Amino acid sequence: MIESIKKSAADMQKKRPPKLLKQLLSGLDYLGSDEHTLVQKAYAYSSVAHEHQARKTGEPYIVHPVGVANILSELHLDKEAIAAGLLHDVLEDTVINEDLLLEEFGEEVLSLVDGVSKLDQIEHSDIKHHQAESFRKMMLAMVQDIRVILIKLADRLHNMQTLSALDQTKQIKIAKETLEVYAPIANRLGIFNIKTALEKEGFKYAYPYRHKVLSSALRRKLGNQKRILKKISTRISKNLNKHGIDHTIVAREKDLYSIYTKMKRRHLPLDKIIDVYGLRVLVNNAQDCYQVLGLVHETYKPIIGKFKDYIAIPRVNGYQSIHTSLLGPNGTPIEVQIRTKDMNRVAENGIAAHWKYKASSNKDTSPQIKAREWLATIKEIQGATHPEEFLESIKVDLYPDKIYIFSPTGDIYRLPNKSTCVDFAYAVHTDIGNSCIGAKIDRQQVPLRTVLESGQTVQIITSRYA
């Protein structure tokens, strides 16, 4: 069987590339033509191995691996990652084994395919445990090679784009898992293109009614706003040209799921969300960003309290940009983001934008350093005794507005950010809160007003005379 696959794959490589492969190769123009050979070989083996399989959509199975490889090509990943994207399902679903992959594609591609396959093999009856276990495996895979997680994210995204073929129960389950697990990982790694795409599909299937209502309300709001955006954009551009600043202005629309979460988090109606539509100004260097900010504020009045400088203080996932909100014509609020082209590339592709796979580069940008620091912390957490405990520990990084505190017996309590020892005492039990007289954090005596940090173990000292 293996020999016949090798022969069929070799024959396929001699023929003219099929349309699917041509389309994929046209997106790989950043790779050398000699590097295309490995990708063509991976396509041939994947195509032959999945030959008699079809997807739930009725399409030939090869459409899925090629879809995954296309998403990875948008992140400009190397030839090994693209090949692994094409082969990511062969170990699970076909007769191709590890020995054949090693022989034909080498250790690096085998390691990536094996890493992705291991994430897919986890089957437990207990759903919560199942999710935690797969989450843990993902994190551990990340530490070994970040490309495994990028392939997994691409795999999930392509599956989400074809989710309509499944029944509604499965759609809702997969969509919620996407919103709770995969999108936050993409966000944490700063890959906003994939994060936004996952949230867009996830929201549509997890909450179809809310999606429909919000979508139609937004369409009604859009008509008038587009004209105003054009007017503001032209005026700002004229001012920047006058001062000789090389720039590009693009109109941007906040994605539906972000609007939904903001409305939910802040208990606001849609008409109170001011950054639904906005402008992004791209310039050549950080100095220009601050000059543009001054000129933008000169053109339109800024809204007080709506200014954030993520260039001076980048977000934890490496994102950099200046955000300001302006009062446009007729008092219409418009959000403007100002960043360099380099910052924009990092904002869209995150960790994948500058990632060096072969060796640590001396030119590490801050997103790379931050991502590596995060991956290093995962190594420390991976010793957690139970998958659910690991899931709770790791969510600290994915959901920074909450903190996770351990009791001396190992129970995990989720508290709002900036909680104190007293808040923890009440979270455990009202009686403990009422009778607390002291606290220990990681066995060190501290005042009760001490603000807690994620991952700490807190012991509350009580007295019946309190």
C-alpha cells in the first residue's frame, strides 16, 4: 500500500500542477522556486492519501489541507510549515505512517505533523476534561514549536469556514469552543487576522439570533457613517500632505463580535459604542505617528479620556498603535488608529510576522520577545497535576481581566482583577470573610488589604472573636 502511494505521488509530481496547487503556489511567491518543490511533493502525497475521502460539504478532502496551507501562506510561514499544513491529517486519516513522512519529508515536517495530530487525538467522555486536556496539549505543543499552534489555528479556521455542513448542535459546540479557546490564543499571540476571522465565524454559529439582530442594526448605521468617514479622511489627508508626511489612510470597521462583547461588558446599546467605524493612518516611523496625532487633533477636536498610547506602552501580545477618538462633523465620534507599516504587519500577523524558526535572531522585535516569554511561562505551568488546573492557570494569560487564586487545598477561585485578600476570604465563604484577621500569600504573612496576583496561594487566618 505504501509503495503504491509513493508511486502515485511520484507520477502526480511529473504532471502539470492541478488548479488547487497552482492557486496555492501563487500565494507562496515569498518562497524561492526551489522551496516550492517540497510543497508540491506534500500536495501530491496528501492528494493521493486522501483520494477516496470527501468532506461533509461533499467536496474532495484535499480542499481542506490546501485551505489550511493557504491560510499559513498568508502568515508567510516557511516551506516546512506549509508542507505540514498540507499533510496535517495524513497520520490520523490515511495509511501514511511516521516512517514514510520521515523518509520523504525529513524530521522537521514529521515533528510538525505529529504535533498537530496529537492535538486531534484526544477523546474523553467528560466534555470539560476533554477541553482542558486538548487545551493543555496545545500549550505544550506551542512550547516545542510555535508552528504547530499556527497550523492548528489555520486548521480550526478552515473548519469554521465550512461549519454549515454540520448539524446545529455540533455547530454551536464547535463555535463556542472556538470563541473560548482558539480565538483567545490567536489574540494572545497577536495574530489579529486569524483572531478576527475565528470570532466572525464563531459568533455567527454560537449565537445565530444575536448575530442576525446586531448585523442588521449595524447595516442601518453604516450608510450614513461611510459618507462622514470619507469627508474626515479627505480632510486629514490634505492636512498631512501639507506637512509633507508620507501616509496611507484606510477606513476600518470594528468586527461584529468585538462590538457584541463590548456592549455586553459595558452594558451599552449599539448607538453608545463609538468605535464601530474608524480610520487607520499608516506612516513610516514612530516619530511620524506622534506628528500625525498632533495634526489630527488640530483638524478635529479629540474626545477627552479616549486616548491610548500603545506605542510607548505596547500591549502584552506586542500590539503597538496610537488610538484617539475625534468629534467629526455633526458631533459624530470617530476612532482613529495611528501606527507604522511595520506595526501594522505585526498587528495583523502577530508572532508570525517576525518569527525566526531556525535560530534566535539578534534583531528580535518586542512581539517576538513577549511571545517567547509567554511560551516560557507555559513550561513552568505544565507541571500542573490535572488538566483542568492547567486550563485555569493558562487562562490567566488569555483573560487578563480576571485573576486565578489557589486556596491551600488547591481549589481555584476566579476573582476580578485588583482583588484583595479580603475579597478572596469572602469568595471562599461569607463566614470566613466576616471572621478574617490576617492572611498569608505563598506562606508569607501579608496585610489583608494586599492586592492579589494570579497564581498565588492564599491562606486566610480567622478568629471567632473578629
